[in-house]
Amino acid sequence: MTMDKKMITVILIWLAYKLFGFESAIIYFLLSTFLLTDFD
């Protein structure tokens, strides 16, 4: 079930990239990796 979390993260990063641009997508990616490591 770990792939589901990764797929959701990729989709959210893609949406953030489309809506807010490249810099925001990078920031969101860094935040999501910190959150995912906290949940692990």
C-alpha cells in the first residue's frame, strides 16, 4: 500500500506545479518528503 501514498504525492506535486509553478512544486515536494518520513 506504499505505492498509493507515492502516487497521491506525485499527483499533488503535479497539481501544485500546474497551479503555482515550479518553485512551489519543489517546496511542496520537500514538505511532503518530510511528512512522509514522519509517518514512517
